Amino acid sequence: MDVAAMSIIMNQAQVKQQANVKLMDNALDQARTQSADMIKMMEQSMEPHLGTSIDLKG
């Protein structure tokens, strides 16, 4: 295999690797955003006065 063909193959592999890294970076950013949004929703839904006592009237 000549040097030019090997160079092309190596560059193609590098481009594929860069695309995979970018895709994983985007997925990680999306997961971070979703987890932050979920934590925010959970904090907003909490009502501290509910669930702390039981009414025992009968």
C-alpha cells in the first residue's frame, strides 16, 4: 500500500473518530440538561407541609 492511500485511510479514520466524539459530547450535554431539568421539577413539586403528620380521627 502506498503512502497516499495510507494517509487517506488514516484521515478517514480520524474524521470518523471526531464525529463519534462529537456525537457522544452532544449526548452527554443532553443527559446533563435532562437531569438538571428533572432535579428542578422535583424541587418545585416538593411541598414540605405534606406528608409530615397523620390525622387519626375516627
